[in-house]
Amino acid sequence: MSREQQVLDRIERQRRRRPVVREERITLAHGAGGQATHTLIEAVFLEAFRNPLLAPLDDGALLDLAGARTAFTTDSFVVSPLFFPGGDIGDLAVNGTVNDLAMCGARPVHLSAGFILEEGFPVADLRRITASMAAAARAAEVTIVTGDTKVVERGKADGCYVTTAGVGLVERPVTLSAAGARPGDAVIVSGPIGAHGAAIMLARDDFGIEAPITSDTAPLHGIVDALLEALPEHVRTLRDATRGGVATVLNEVARASEAAVVLHEDAIPVTPEVTGVCELLGLDPLYVACEGRFVAVVDGEHADKALSTIRSHPLGADAALIGTVAPSPAGLVLLRTAFGGTRVVDVLVGDPLPRIC
């Protein structure tokens, strides 16, 4: 047996072990979207709440309400800082929930908004956040119809946290799932990756680096609608690449579909500015969060049409075909490097950049 096969077999054995949370207390890694997050979800939340609607662990649940196919999702936002180049916690909260609904193939309709505010938080900042949320909701053509507010003592929070939930209508007979990828499918990303995470890093001013990078936060339901209209039967999977970035999303696809995802390093779109920041900080852009990019897995025979459809939308002008789905090694993501080698792109245990959304 080759050394490469031994490594792959070892990874496979490790992944098939029953997830167990070994830590006695929650750490930042548990909220970073990597392996620690997946273990926490599967070993604690899924163990307690397991049911057929939750078990797929997709971006939202698909419900049949009085004969109408409805998508339902929820998300919480604890980004630090609250205001950053290209956005703030307000439009991030709206766009993030709109995008989760879009990844289910739904047209977003209504949102809820819950606020946890720290005693002493400036009312002017709260007005700025809510104004941003209202503008993002108008742009996404959704309404915020209910909500809640709680205030905690000074020092018990970090200014403002926002939780949003959303409902949308699935108006096409599509079935989108991480388990839907098949050998021969094409993997497309809707634009350059890593801008949101890089913008947050620079906004924290911890590194003394300056670069013209703004968050890519944006609502994606319009571009997704165009894709599903053009290829209603040939889109297998949609995922927005938030915490953990494109690498984590594709690992979820590979595991759920029991196939391999093979990426080509030269094809992955990353702006020079994001590349430069990542190189300085020793980060891989594949793991850096986006908030306005999605990954689509489509029938390989229709990849050209899918790519041209995405590129015809302003948010997808720089979309790229970055890889394919292969039958083996099942459950793994491989990267063909620019130097002709191959490496495994696994899920990180934590994340080098906590609280990015």
C-alpha cells in the first residue's frame, strides 16, 4: 500500500468515528465553522434535537406548510468590529439570512430580528445598525415583521448581537443538498473569495496592515434565481461560503455525497489584495470567509451555461469553474497545486479569525 493511500485511509478512519466533544468548556474554536463546530453540532445539538428535517444540516429546513414548500432558517451575528469597510452587523444579518434561504432554492419573503444589547451601548450606533438593516431588507425585497430586544449588564456582552430568522417560498421543483453532488459534476464559485474575512482582519487594526479591501456582503437570491431559471434540473448543490470559507463548504459536500472534490489552484479567483494579506498573515484564502459568494455544484455537461449565467449577473461577473467531482477518494477535497502536486484540503479544527459574522 502506498504512503498516500495510508494517509487517506487514516483520514477516513478518523472521520468515521462517532463525534465526541472532549472539551469541558466551550472555546472560540467551537464557533468558528471548522471541525470543532461540526463536532459540537453533531455531538450535542443533533444528538438532542435529531429529526428528519434537521438531520441533513443544510442551510435551512424545507417545510410543507398548507401545501406550500417553504424554507426556514436562522442565524446569529456577533461580528467584531460592528462596523467595517463595506458593511456592518446590520446588513450582514439581513444578507446572511437571505442567502441561507437562497441556498435552499427559496425566494426570501420575511425576516425576524432579535437584538441583545449591552448596557451603555450608544443609541446612535443602534440607529445606524437598524438603518443599515432596513436598507438591506429593501434591497433584498424582504420585510422584517417581528423581533425581540434584550439588554444585559455592562460587561456581559460586546455592544450588540443580532439574531435573524427568515422564511422563503420554494417556487420551483428543485432539490438542493450537499448530498446531491455526483462524479462528473462541475464546481463553480461566484466570484473572488476571502474579501469579507480579510476586511474584518484589517478593520480590527491588530496587524498594522492597510489594503483597499471591502467586505463582499451582498444578497445572493437574485443571482441564484437566474441560475435556477436557466438550469432548473441541473443544479445539485448551493452553499454560501461563510465561516470556514470555500474549503469547509466543499468538505461538507464531499462528505455528504460520499464523493471527492478536486480543485485546481490556478482556477480559484482571489484578488491580489486578499492574496497579499493572506500571505502576510500565513492564511489560506480557501478558509477565509465570504459573505457575498456561493459555491454551486452543477451537472458537468451544463457547466458552461451555468458559468455564463452566473457571470451575466453583476455579483457574478468574476465567477470561475474551480474543480470537479470525482468518485474517489470519497469524502475528501483535493487541491491540484500550481506546482503539479496534490494536497488534501481538510476542515480546520478552529479558525484563525473568530467572530467574522
